[in-house]
Amino acid sequence: MPHSSLTLTATQALRRLSAQPPDAKTLNSALRVLAKWRTELVANTLAKRSGSKVLSGPFKGMDYDGLAAAEGSRSARLLGCYEASLAPVIEEIVARAYPLVIDVGSAEGYYAVGLARRMAGTRVMARDASDKAIELCRALAKANGVADRVEVGGLFTHADFAICTAQPTLVLCDIEGAEIDLLDPVAAPGLLAADILVECHDCLRPGITKILSERFAASHNIRRIDRAHDPSALPLWMEELSDLDRLIALWEWRIGPTPWLWMTAN
């Protein structure tokens, strides 16, 4: 029986790592390769047994195709517990019914499409630098019947934030450390009018959370939200799995702290 491309890719990575010095760094890299391989197997099983719709959480019922994740854990998204600590904020966002949502770093559209489904009168601008992510986001929006309200495109600039002054706007930002460059109210004064939910990748660029908090302290009310997991999202049939597979199903592939800031304009 031929091996899957996923298994072959993981095996090749492990073989490369086996040539590296036998130290903790190499072992940690090997562990991540194996864990990513295993989480994809778990996600495949989850999609086969429970289908392609999100099972719980703020975006329950969203049609999330099994191959839709642009990066990171597919299983946590399918379970509906991806970035579980944000669930109360998502409900607050839905209640505010923003006319405009700008999702910078939208990836495959988990939030862009999820929010469009929950807020029928909202226009969503989904922006990502990756051509693959743009393609996946368009497909996900179409699959969920919101393609007419999810405008998918490429890079977003400081000047583009001027649109935030025209109506109540939510800016959602997840751009792997580049948030420190983009979210600058001096270069982008339009941000002063927007509510902002941003993931701070301190694990990639230390100090981002502190710097962004200081930048927006005078103009926004700021709440920090740290990571959390929600095992209640696991379906009953997952009791059949090992403890390790159940943990891996919740794993989001993070390498370190990525606190969120929920900043609402004064």
C-alpha cells in the first residue's frame, strides 16, 4: 500500500533531522514534525467521522472543507475550539454588528467567513499576502454562501485604514509578528476610529504586546486575552482515542506565547 504524501513528507523531514547534532533542539524539531503529522491524521479521522462542518463554538455549522486550513491546526478549527479564549470576544463582536470587518492575515478565512455568516449585514474585507490563502478564502466564502460580502485581496497598507473612519469597523489582525509594523496609529490614523483584535506574536518578536498596548493606551480600552483550550469540544467518539491523540486534536501548533489584545476605541 503506497504511503500518503503527508507521511512521506514527515519521514523525509525526520531523516534530515537525524543528521543534525543529537541535542534538545533537534529532538524538539523532530517532536514538532511528528506532532504535526499526527494532528493531520487526527483531523482526517475527524472529518471522516464527524463531517466538514465546524462542530461547536462561535462558528458552529460553518462548512469548513477538510483541506481548507492555510496554516496551523485543522482539527481544532473543525472542532470549533480553535483559539477558544476568544469565544466571548467573538460573541461581543457579533452583538456589535459592525458594518465593516477588516481581517488582515485572513489565511483560509476561518474568521472572515465565520463572522460573515454570523453578521448578515456586515461587509468583510479579507486580506492576506499568500496567493494560496487568498484562493482558499474565496473557496470557503463560496462554500458558505457569503462570497458576495467577503472581499478577498492581498496586502493592506497604512493608508487603507482610512476607511475605518467612515463607519464602525472591526480590525482583526494576525500577521505573524508584522502587526508591530502595521498597527501604527501615527502612520495609520484611521486605526484610532476602529476596534482592534490583534494577536501579538511575542514568541517571534519579543515585546509586541507591551508596545501595542502603549501605542493605543490613550485611544482605546485594552484587554489582554491569553491562550486556553476547550476539551469539551471533543466529540464523544474521541473517547476511543489515546490521551495523546485527544491532546493533539486541540493543539494549535504554537511555538510560544501569542496573547491577543482586544482594543475598543474610546
